[in-house]
Amino acid sequence: SNKDNERDLNRFLQYSPLKQDLILTVVITREIVSILLGTLLYTSANLRAQQQLRIWLG
């Protein structure tokens, strides 16, 4: 909810700049990793499907 977000933001802003940087780095890294993993999983699933189609279609 918005109240929770506001509270989290206020808590975040009370941290030291160094801690803020660290948290942002962790959050961004996690996002990037999940996007990369998603892309990899999607790509490998796609490749597997294409191979399976080739086998079926001979």
C-alpha cells in the first residue's frame, strides 16, 4: 500500500548515503540478474522448442 511505501521510503532516507548506495546496488543487481535469468530461461526454452519441432517435422 501507499502508506507502507511511504514508511519504507522514509526509513530508506534516514540511512547513511553509503548504506543507501549499497541497498540501491543490491536492488539493481537483483533486477538485472532476474532479467538476465529470465532471458536465458526464455531463450533456452525457445531453442528446445525449435529442436523438438525439427524432430517432429523430420
